[in-house]
Amino acid sequence: MEFNYANARIRGMKSRLLKSSDLKELAAKVDVDSVIKILEQTPYRRELEDASVQYSGITCIEEALRRNLAMTFRLLFDMMKNEEAEKCISIFLNKWDVQNIKTILRGKNIGVTSDEILGSLAPAGALDDALLIELIKQPDVRAVIDLLASWGVEYAKPLTEHFEEYSKSSDLVVLEYALDKFYYKNALNVAKGDSYDKGIIKGLIKTEIDVTNIKSVLRIIRDKIELEDTEYYLIAGGRELDIDKLLAMIKTWTIEGVIKQLARTSYGPPTKVPDEYVKKEKISVFERGLDKFLLQKALKMSSGDPLSMAVVIGYLYAKFNEITNIRIIARAKTEDISGEELMGGLVLV
């Protein structure tokens, strides 16, 4: 009964997500103010009104999205009064903690303002607004890691272990991939078990690891990264692609070689693109195809057993994607980006 009630509510929430046509309408607007006017006619209205008291323009949109996302996940936790369900939801919310920590570290690494960092965060995980703001106040990367450690945040462990490597090169990728590996290892541990729910979650996590690794392989080849450094970029535990298969792709040293090897896997269709993109090594096209593949997989699962976590998981992926698309549209209105380029950056299903 508990899942039946929660999933009925979540199906209602899912019906209020923006459709592809709504996002295309947003993308067609000429400026940020026009985007805000359209969003005021959507479920983001209340957060936009609240944010507009302090902010305007792109900052108002970013703040409204942050508040809406935080509210959405608080609501999910209130509905799922079940220890097992909360653990499952936390796997996906923890992705936002990882992303927020990465964003803060990037900001400190290149010296951007606190306001710029804050506008790019989404307080959806265990690190709420107050904690994120404290992290932003820290003067540098080392201080951020030290504060996380003093709070007992688990993500301080991989950051501390790899800080010496980072300090030698100032290459933040060392810390970012350490975070990713730690997150996915923990996620797979939580998803251990033979239940229907655990099977769904495990399958999605493993698929996500594959997608993340394929993106890394494409970047390694495009950026001509030395083979001995690839240990930082590859994550164990994928569904179809183990480390040996990934290394074999890298050793082709061509995007075309990677695509040929992927043709024999589930990732063949989403990475099949016109030859012009292969020749130009425009990997963003491949990345969007992979993101769409992962989203479609999650949404397909959400139509499964109504007494399981499937509906919740599908909604989480769809909500993440909606927030990302709105952010891309809003930021594009402040930059010199063509309509074709903007539409190419969205993941629509």
C-alpha cells in the first residue's frame, strides 16, 4: 500500500514535467526574461516568485531551479517512509553531492566568485544549502577538503587520499575521478542483493558506469592523453564494458575505432552518428546520444512494477534531465549561441 500510494503521487508529479514541446518553446525565446515568463506558467512558478525577491535574470532562474529540486527531493523522502527505499533514493541523490563538490572544487581551482559557484549548485543530496555555502566560503581546494573531513563527510576520504597527486600537477581531474570511483563503488555496494528493486538500481548504475567510461575514452583519444595516465579515467563495475575492453578501445587511438567496437554492444545505436562528427572528433554529439540512451532506459523501467522503486527512479532521472535542459537554455540566452547549437545541446525524449 505504501508504494502504491507513493507511486500514484509520483506518477502525478511526472505528468507535470515539461514536455519536449515546452522545452522547444523555451529554447525559441530571445532572452532570459522571456524564458522566465514562460516558466512562470509552469510548476516552477512559486520558486521563481520567491527567488525574484532577491534575484533577477539568469540568477533568478538558477535559484528557482535549485529550490524546486531541493523541495522535490524532500517530498520524495517524506513519501517513502521505508529504510530500504530511502537507501535506494539516496544512491541517486548522492550524485548531486558529488557534482556539487566537484563544482566547488572547480571554482576554487580557477578562482571564480562565490556567487558564480553557488548559482551552479543543486542542494538535493545530504549537503544542504547551509553546508554548501560554508564550503564555498573556504579559500582554496585544500580548505574545502579539510572542512568536509572535519564534518565526517565520506567524500573527504578519496579527496584526501589523492590530494598529493593533485598538488603536484594542479590537474583537478585526479580529484574528480577519485570522487566518481568512490561514488560508484559505494552505489554498487548499496545495490547488492537479489530483490527486484536492487536489480533495477544495479542495472542502471552499471549502465551509467559504462556511459561514463565511454565518454572518458572519447576524451582520452580526442585530447591525446598518455596511456599510462588512463587509470585515473576508468571506473570498474560496468555492465558490458570491463577495463580490458575499454583499454582496447583506447588503443585504437581513433574515434572511429571506438565506434566500431561499440557497435557490438548496447551502446552501438546511441553512438552511431554522421561521419562528419567522427572526423571532427566532436564528442559532444556522442555524449548527448549516450545521455539520451541512459534516460530512455530509466524511463522504460519506470513503467514496470507499480509496487517497486521503478516509478521513483524513472522520475528522478526525468527530473534531473529537465533541470539540466532548463539550465542549458537559460545560460544560452546570456551567450552568443545559435538556435541550432542550443537545440543540439538538449536531451529531449
